[in-house]
Amino acid sequence: MAYEVLILVVLLILVFLLYFNLRKKYNELEEDYEDLQFDIKSMHVKHGKTWEAFVPFMENYPGEKGNSVFLGNPVDFISFDDDFVKFIEVKTGKSQLNEKQKRVKDLIENRKVKWYELRYEK
């Protein structure tokens, strides 16, 4: 009887050790996964930023290259063409407009744009 209890206690200890070892490995894998997710997101952002530099030279660029100014935030480009002032946002992959970009788009589409001219005397 004492021998059976001893075997049961040893088995329970082994089960707990195995559980805690597996739990530790699971937590390490979870941290590695989160790090990889961060790296992937960072890679996508860097890819998008690099891509923006080439966009004005593409055939389907909606503005005139020589009249475009890079802003970067909240809109990537403004093109001061002869017929329009064009706000141009560049997206790659599945990226979406952020909330600020959506708001700027809505303001432009609803013609909530104003001109201000400031003059300062010397």
C-alpha cells in the first residue's frame, strides 16, 4: 500500500513538472509569436514608406510629377495641377485609411476646404 502511494506521488510530481515545463515553453512560444507579429507589421510599414517614393514615377499616378509635394501625414502627396489640387494617399497590400485620413477624405469630398493667405510685415 505504501509502495502504491509512493508511485502515485512520484507520478503526480512528474505530471506537475511536465505541465510547468510545457507551460513555460508555451509562454516562450507565445512571446516569440508576438515578436514576429510586430516584426511583420514593421516590415509592412517600411515597405509602404519605401513604395511611396516611387509612386510619382508610375504611369497611373493621378497627379503631375513636377507639381507634387510629399507630405507623408495625414496625406502622402498633394499635386498642384493646372485643373485641380489633388490629395493623393498611397496604400499597399490590405492597408486601410486610418481615422485621421478618413476624416480628411470626408472633409475634402464634402468641399470643406478653405484658403488662407497670411501676410507678415517686416
